Amino acid sequence: MRSQRTASRAAALLAAGYALLALPAAAQEKTLNIVDYGGAFEAAADKAWFKPFAEAQGVKIATEQYDGGVAKLRAMVEARNTIWDLIDLETNDAITACDEGLLQKLDPALLGDRSDFIKGAILPCAVSSMIWSTVFAYDTSKMQTQPTTVADFFDIQKFPGKRGLRKSPKVSMEWALMADGVPAGEVYKVLATDDGVKRALNKLSTIKDRIVWWEAGSQPPQLLADGAVAMTMAYNGRIYDAKKKENKPFAIVWDGQVYDYEWWGIPTGAKDKDLAEKFIKYASAKDNIWKLSNFISYASPRKSSVEAMNKAVLPDMPTAPDNFKNALQIDAEFWADKYDSINSRFMTWLGQ
Amino acid sequence: MQSTTHTERLGRTVLRLFSAAVLVFLVAPVLIVIPLSFNESAYFSYPMSGFSTQWYAALVSSKDWRLAIVNSFVIGIASTAIATMLGTAAAMGISRPSFPFRSFIMPLLISPMIIPIVVVAVSLYLVFSPLGLTSSYAGVILAHAALGTPFVVITVTATLMSFNRNLVRAAASLGAPPLLTFRRVTLPLIAPGVATGAVFAFATSFDEVIVILFIGGPEQKTIPRQMWSGIRDQINPSILAMAALLTVFAIAMFLIIDWLHGRAASASNNNN
Amino acid sequence: MAVGSEAKSMPQEGRNAYRAARRSEAMRSLAFALPLLLFLVAVFLYPIGALLMRSIQSDDVAAAFPRVSAGLAGWSGATLPPSPVFAALAADLAAAQQNGTLVSAARRLNNYEPGFRSLILKTARRLPDPAAGPVEQAFVDIDHHWGETETWRFIQRASARITPDYLLSAIDLRAGPKGLSELPPDQRIYQAAFARTFLISGSVTLICLLLGYPVAYLLATLPQRQSHRLMIFVIVPFWTSLLVRTTAWYVLLQPNGIVNALLAQAGLTSGPLALMFNRTGVLVGMTHVLLPFMILANYAVMRGISPTYQRAAVSLGAHPAVAFLRVYVPQTLPGIGTGTFLVFVLAIGYYITPDLLGGGGDEMISQLIAFQMDRQLNWGLAGALSVYLVLLTLAVYFVFNHFVGVDRLRLG
């Protein structure tokens, strides 16, 4: 008796197994697979662009998160099995990916009036979605004196406590040189030399045992909130989000901010290129692109957006005049070229 | 003599205190998750700022979490079914004294349990990706099935080793065909072992995150994958709510295994 | 064995029939395991083999630059290669750009010398016109590296289809013109990482043994009903998701977390201790996850040990502690062996816990393998690191199998 029941149960399991293998085929609804940096950025993009687009088009949007770099994209394209339809990139990754044929050329007609975009916001394979900045932040309730310059980040005598840094040579190296006295305008000239890399690493070595490394953009607000660090490198929008939504007593130091464009690109071999193009057209449109700033303090790359944008966010934007006094634009060409070599030295230094 | 019993008693007390401390170390972090999941703050901060069930509400209303829960069960059940069938059959061969090349085949069969999981994940990506098996349910199910098989092999082999082969011979000598013998005699006797192995295989799949991270796509989010991104990519206390639910689930698993063991014990009472 | 001696007394014919029967019996046993074996070969062993093979394969450069590879085959390396090789490079670069093999070749060369990737891509963008004049000079004008023999030696080396380079770099060695040498100290990374992985796994195993053995002993010697009730303290964490437990420690060990709060309340500390993003966090998290394996393995063996021998030793005048060490502990060696094996083997492959609770100086080999794949897409180095990690695991397995025996592996 029992054996029969077991056998029929096994048969049911088997049937279920086959049904499941066929499951993906059964899902008929069109899906746009997007990979982005997650966290507060994705939450804002979801409200500003993903949801309205999905509703208007009657499609589903599935997101995945990553922490930058083109290795995974490369692996997909090389295996001829591209899973992502749309990718959110930093500039140097966008340049590298385009160079290596990992992104499809973008049809300029999608973008409408191209003169409305600020200089450098359109690449052959990608279009800028927003402008963001790497800054450092601290918890005002826990700091006796307020840090004001990027040199303060490295001053562990005056400002004791741990430091949070992104586990990447980008921006860490620039800050190390700026804190070591290199003017913003000459940072990349110095960093291009072997001695410059050594100088930056030596400066980082002075605080190495205090550094807590993070990889994902949502980690720094968490590190600040639970007191794991006294100051941390962060993406400005994430700190804004923590202040606004959670009333966290965080403050941003804008001195030495390193700003960059963020990009949309369509991977080579994307399964639904048409839908991805439709999305780019939608999210880059004059009437939609600025809507991101309703939810997070990232600036729009279209000139016309200045009028449309919510004025209350302006002082928190990386581009606000007060914040922009000692700003450095990331040299994406530099990083596209040198990332691999500097990163391997950085990772070796890190592992020692 | 008296001093001996005195030292013995002292030793026993120290042992009890020490063990109590270790057991608290084991269980406290698992239980602490439950109150923390009712924290009001959006960060994992302590002391708690207030009582709220919002993270449970967030869990229920998020389509990603709903997908992850469904996926975890779908992938877990399908891979367990495969692992259990293949593993049970293999165990029936291995437990026979005539099984050849044992010292060569055993390491192969239990290798999914001991090969570092990152190596497995990277290898599967390398081979599955050109075949279109990455970002597919089929790929994830096959991978999880492979990871689950050693547990089934080990538990069923252990049950078979302690079971009286004469019963099978008796059934055969009475003219029962092998399949009938299997269904009527072998299976009921080893069922608790098979079930234990299946529970282990299911738990392996249910808790697996690294293979999913490498070969799963946006559609194959599972609970562990979602928790990983919850703690890394989008800090979100929903994962504490999920963690609390999983702890309750683990306690349920304990009770199930316990019940199965009880049955196993009564089934093979003459052997113990 | 009894059957064997029986067979010996049989006549030749009978012995043959007996052997045939045994063989077919063996085949029948094997047939039961065959579906699983084939399944594992297809979805598990073959992929792992493919990754491990990547550690010695090097097809990218030969595939992208066939003419240059052929031209450099007999080159001595003392002076710059002859001008047909330069012309071949121009032709190969153009062809590789067309058929899409250029980037993978450039990245392969970049493994030798950072900067190679951009050198190749840059050169391919401004290919010299062969008709315009001496092609060597044209290349040197694009980048002075083309005028250096070392550049060409790297290309020659990378053209070989089988390479020892990945296996060497995975242990910080390199092959130069004068044989093997260690990398300069500021570039070494993997030897230390292997040592660290070994150290962390060893420490965790030892801590688990020290904490778990007494607990297993207590559980095994308590009356059945009591020990059964206490077992829930071991089993529930065992069944709780790894991520749940790691998340719990993430919350507990924070500077303002519960552990620090309790320590401060007890007056033991004046300020918060750094308990996470360092070695402490890794050890605490890993010990917590792996301790149940140690307890369960020892408990399973101890339960079957009769207290009679130990009692006999005591009644013969031995001190209880001596009786415990000399009589009881040796009987538990299989449990210690199994627990140590499981904990150590699982620990050396750890990834999640060190990643979430560790700091910059706590990276284990698994994390570096993931990094090579996930960030660098360097299959060769990921494969080479995997080779060493798998060898280490197998070595531990065979030691275990030799001294304890895999049949003793029990679960639950």
C-alpha cells in the first residue's frame, strides 16, 4: 500500500520536474532584462522610468544588480549567450565595452535633439542617463569637528576612526594624490606615471589598516549608519537618499568630488534589442530624463531639464555651484586605458 | 576515592557550563533575527528604534521576493527529485559487496560535496553559457541536482548497509520479480533513509547562493540570491524578515527529520 | 573470503563459471550507479575538467595571429624579428579585427604585461600601410614597444598552445629566459593567499574541535531524552540558511551592535571593539556555520562507545582524567577525523562568510577565483587557482579516507 503511494508520489514529482523545465517557455510576457547598480539608484530609476515604461508598453522589467566592470558582459558576449538587454555603465566601462564590441552601436535618431545634450553625453554605443559624483560623507552626530577637505579624509590624527572606500582604484587613487598635494588639474598627469601610482598607493598605505572596503553603492550608508566607519566614500545620491528617507544625520564633503556620467548601453547579442531601444528612447526623452531627480540627487545630462527639474533638489546636486568649487571630472579615457594595469597593482597592494 | 568523585563532579559541572555557553553561541544568533526583523529602522541598527511589521509587508508586496520564494521551491523540488532518484539507484549498487572500483568511484560520487563551490560555479558558467544553460531554470536545476546527490548516496547507503539483505533474497526466492521486490520490500525499508537524503538535497538547493550568482539570470532569483543582494547591493531589512521566516522553517525541518528518524528507528529496531 | 576459498577447491570449469558470475554481479551493481555517474560526468565533472584545463590552454594569440605565430616559431629572441614578421603582424591585426578575435588576444597578452591590451588595440586602430615604406619603422612610430625584443618575446611565448604560465603565476612564479624565478615581493599575492586560506581553515577547524568535542561528549553521555532535547540547539542552526546566519552576525558584530553593547554593559570594554571586517569576524562567522558538523560527527561516534572500558580503568585506579584521555579519547578518533575533515574541507572553499564579514586582508582563495572570473574574465588564472585548490581538497580527502574511511561519513 505504502509503496504504491510512494511510487505515485515519485511519478508526480517527475511530472512536476518536467513541467518546470518547460516553465521558461511558458512565460509569454515580454521582459526587458536590465542590469544596474541597484540600491537607491534602482529604486529611483524604477519610479522615474522602469514602472511607467513597463506600464505604457505592457511589458515586464526584470533587474539584476552588479558593481561595475565589463567582465561579465564580456563572458556573455564571448559565449554568444547575452542575457541582459540593457546595461547601466560607468564611462570607462562604456568606452571599453564599445571598443571591444560588447555594446551595439546606438541609433542617434533615438535621442531626438542631440544638441540638447551637454558636451560628451553621447557616445557611439551609449547615451548618458545622469550625472553622479563620488564624494565622502560622515555622520554629523558622531564627529566633533567637521571635515572639509579631501585631505581631512586621510588625516587620522585629527579625524580618528575607520574609513570606507570602494574596492577599486578609481577615485581612491585620485583622492590620495589630491590629499598628497597634487592640484586637481594635474591628478591624471601624475597618475599616468609609475611614480604617481606609487605615490598614490603610499598615501593610501598611511590609512590602510583603517580602511573598510565596500563594493556595492548601498554599503556606505549602512557603514555610516551602524558606525562601522567615521567617514566613507559614497555616491552622492545614496547619501541623499539616506538623509531624505531615513533622516540620517549625514553630511557630504563636496571638496574633491569626482563626477562622472552614467550610461545606458545595449549589449551585443541582446535578445530584445527593439525593446531596449524603445526604453532608451523613452528614458532619454526631454520629458522623462529629468524625472530621476524627483527621487535621487543625480543631475540630468540634457540642458532643457534645468527648467523642468524640482528646484528643491538643486542644492544637493553635484553640479550646484557651491558643491562644484573643487570638482574633478573623472578621466574616463584614462581609466579605459589604464584600468587593468593600475587595478592589478592596486589589488596586489590590497592583498599584501 | 572521595577526591576522585569530587573532581569528577567538578569536571561534570565545568563541562555543563561550557557546553551551555557553546549551545547559546550556536542558537542565539539564529533566534536574535526574529526580534530584529520587527525593527523600524531601514538599517540593521541596534538598539531597535521601534516596533514595525513593515518589512514583512515589504516582503509580501515585493514581486522580486515573491518570485524568489516560488523559484526556491520550484528549483529545490525539481533538483531534489532528480538527485533522489539517481542517488537512491546508485546507493543500491554501492551497498552491494560486489560493487567494483569502489575506491575510485566513491570519491567521484561524493565530489559535489567536497569540491569548493566557487570552482563548481565558475566551471558551470564556462560550460553552460555557450549551451544557453545559464540564466535558465534547466541549468540551475541540473546544477543543484548534482550538488544534492552525495547526500542521498550517503544516507541511503548507510540505511542499506544496516538492512537485512535476506529479506530481499527471501522475496526473490518466493518468485517475486525484482521490481516488485524493490517496491514491496526494499523501498519501504529504506524509505526513511531516502527521505532524509531528499531533505538534505532540498536543503542544499534551498540554501545555495554561489552557483545561482554565477549561472542564474534575473528570472532565476532564489531566496538566498535575493538575501545576498539584500545585504550587498541594496541594504534592506526585508532580508531580516525573510531570515526570521527561514529560521522558523529550519525548526520545522528539524521536526520533520526528527519524525523520520523516529520512523527509521522503529523500522530497523532489530538492528539497533 | 570464505566464498573465495570455496572457489579454489572447485574444478577449473566451475571456477571460470564462478568468476563470470561474479563479474556479471559486479556489472549489475555498477549498472545501478551508472545513471548517476553519467549524470555527474555530464553536469559536474566535465565542467570542472574544462575549467582546470583552462589553466594550461592558451589558444587566443595563436588563433588571432596565425602568421605572426608561425613567423616567430624559429626566432631566437636575441634581436628584433625580421621584417616579414612585422608585415605578418599588420596582416594578422587587420584580419583579427575583422573576425573579432583581436580583443581576446590583446587581453591574453595583457596578462603578461599590463598595457599590452591598449598597445594592441591602439596599433590595430592605426595600422601602417605596407606600401608606405619600411613597416618596422611604422610600428615603432605608433609605439616604441614594437622596437623592443621583450614585446615580441611575450607574443612568442603566448603563441604556444599549451602554457605553464597560469599555473606559475598562481603561485607567484614566472618563467624568464633564465628559468623559473619568484615575482618581486611587491607583486606577490597568491602564496600569501594560499597560506592565509590554510591558516583560517586550520584555525576554524581547531576552534570547532575545541568547542565541539566537549559538547558532543556531554550530549553523548546524557540520558537519551535529555540529549535529544538539547540536540535542537545544534540542529536548528545546522538547518538554518548560511546567509541567515551570516546576516545575523553582520548585525550582531557591528560597532554599535548587540555584542558590543553587551560587552560595554558588562563593563568589559570602554569603547566598541572592531569585531567585523577583520579576521575576528571571519573566524566567528565560519566557526558558527561549521561547528554543528563537528558536533554531529563526534556525537555519532561517541554515542556508540560503551562507558564500560573507561569505568574499568577508573576502578583499576586510574585518575578519571587519565582514563578519559587514554581510554575514551582514542575510541573517538573516527569522530574527530570525520569532523575535522568536514570542517576543514568546507572551510577551504569558503566564500560568502569571509566576503561579508572579512576585511581587506582576509581574502581567501575562493574569493580570488571569483574575482578572476567575475572581474577580470581571466579563465586561465581562475583555472590555475582552482587546480591548486582542488588538489588541496583531494589531498585532504585521501588523508581522511586512508585514516578514517569514507564509509564512516554519516549525516544527520
